[in-house]
Amino acid sequence: MTLVDMKHGNKFIIDKIEDKQTRLQALRFGISEGSEIECAGSMPGGPVILKKNLQEIAIGRRTAEKISVKKKGMI
């Protein structure tokens, strides 16, 4: 399951970011493997909006496809 599979309100944990460039980009946003995040929304064919603490971040769909997640409670 990747970020693009998440729906509004889903809470999840970043499982793996295997692509080095994607991992570096996510780190710039304060997101790393093990981070707990909430999906604040997504647009069909567009970005996925993530919420972490009080910050919202829009992640492009191509980048979001490279980030594996687990729904919170499925660990």
C-alpha cells in the first residue's frame, strides 16, 4: 500500500521509502520511515495532502506512489 491509496482521515505510518531521491525529498518535509501521518485529502490524479502535527504538506502523486505505508494499528 502506498500514499496514493490513502483516503481522507486515514492515519498511517510510513513503512518504507526505498528510492533514495524520494527519501531525501521526504526528509526535507520532515517525513521519514516510522513517521505517523494523517491523510488530509487527495485529488484524483493530483497530489496527496498529508497532515503531521499542525503542518499540512502536498505530495505529488509520482512521489506518493514511491512511499509505502501501513495503516495505523496494522503493525
